[in-house]
Amino acid sequence: MDKEMRKIAKALEQQGFDVKVTKRGHISVSKDGRFVVVFAGTPSDWRSMRNALAAMKRAGFVWPPKR
């Protein structure tokens, strides 16, 4: 998990999301028992992070976090 993904995972947990690392190194995100998105362990497409963030924002995630 790279530095940016660790920041996102920490913010997800602070906002009430469940973050788990799968056996294959993917990051699975859920909220209130409902699946939201799975991040690739090593994304090959530069848009994969943006697409995953868009799905999380639709589920109520705020990024970047407000101070």
C-alpha cells in the first residue's frame, strides 16, 4: 500500500468505513455492512484510484478531509 492509499484508508476509517486487506493485497471498503469498492493492490490504470474515489464519494466519503 502506497503512502497516498494509507492516508485514504485512515480517513475512511475515521469516517466510519470498514477497510480490510484481502488475501491478494486488495483493499476492500464497506460501510454499514454494504460493499462500496475494492482498490487494486497495484493499479495498472491511472484512473483506477479516481474511479474508486468517485464510488466512495457516492457512498458519503469526503476527500480531501476538511480540517
